[in-house]
Amino acid sequence: MITLYGYPQSRSFRVLWMLEELGVDYHYEVVDLLAGEGGQAMYQQINAGGKVPAIKEGDFVLTESAAICTWLGDKFPEKNLLPVAGSDERARYNEWCYFILSELEQPLWTLGKHSFVLPETLRVPAIKETALWEFAKAVDVLEKRLSDQIYAINDRFSAADILIAHTLRWADAFGVPVKCGNLIDYRDRMLARAACKAASMRDRRAKESMES
Ligand SMILES: N[C@@H](CCC(=O)N[C@@H](CS)C(=O)NCC(=O)O)C(=O)O
């Protein structure tokens, strides 16, 4: 059985969504980050950085949301959620992953960290202007590349769409929603998928059980 270590409304949602797309059995183990469980010895054995998501199957443990989605896609090739390793499409998938994590998510996360994540004494308010400028540049690239596409890679849904749509949903939550009509349509189309809704429900239930 696959165990996903996650926290509601965090990057672990990417893996939840992927698992729901795959339709495989999994156990969702909430690591209560706000209660400091990420720093506890038991979880540090799973992820030395104390972060989520992480995934475990038998003795195998993997961290990093994009790496986990890729591992899952390769593990269940019959579900067609990843282009085949070695193909041009797989290179395109890798390109998307690096772009999303280093160009699109990075300025958004900088914005979040210096607005509400870091302890107040570590926040540098002036950095937000730079982060907004960098994020707008990355969104501009996204608009150009996705403007007339149904999916990120050719005509098939893939894990790349999960990573992009989840990051765009974060942008909404961080108060910098995308404004381009095509991009909004793309994001909403991805978020309307049954597996995304199922993952949202699972995440909501996890949040409710943590609060009760
Ligand atoms: N690059 C990592 C980032 C993981 C990450 O920063 N996770 C956040 C939640 S979204 C976390 O666990 N933060 C707790 C902490 O920094 O201690 C990934 O994509 O998985």
C-alpha cells in the first residue's frame, strides 16, 4: 500500500490528485505541520527536511511533489498520465516540470513566504515587488505556450497539467489570480476533473478530522 504524507491545502495536493487520477489504493497520513510534527524524529526519518509531500511504499521513500508524480506515472504506465521515458514528449514533460518549479512556483512562493509563511522577523516586504514582477513574466510565458492548447503536452492530460493547474490555483489563493481568459479556461477545465474534485474532498476530510 502506498502512503502519502501530506497536509491539507499544501503541495501534497498535487500527489493526492495524481493518486485519484490513477485510481489506486492509498493511505493519506496527515503530518500536522502547524503542530510541529514535521520536526519530530519519526517524520524526519521520512523527510529530513520535515516537509510534505512524501510517499512511502515498503522501504521506498520519496520526497518532492514533482518527483513523486513522475514516479507514480511511471509506476502505472497503463494509466497514460506520463509520456514514455526516452520520448520527445517525455523531454517536454521534464521541461514543464523544471519551468513550473523554478520559474512559475518560485516567485509565487517567495510572495507567500514573505507575506504569511515566514516568521514576521524574517519577512522582507520589499521583495514582494520583485516576486510579483517575476511571477508576471512566468505567467506571460505560460499564456503564450498554453493559449491554444487543451493540455500542456499534445492532446492528452498528464501530470504536467496537475502541476500547472495546482500552481495557478495557489496564485488565486495568494491574491494574484491569472487574468488571461485562455489560461483561466485551462485552469478551470483541469480543476473540474473528477479526480481533482475527489482529491479536494479527501483533503477537506483530512482537514476536518484534524480540527475535530
Ligand atoms: N519542493 C518541495 C517543497 C515542499 C514544501 O515546501 N512543502 C511545504 C508545504 S507546501 C512544507 O512542508 N512546509 C513545512 C516546512 O517548511 O517546514 C515539493 O515540491 O515537494
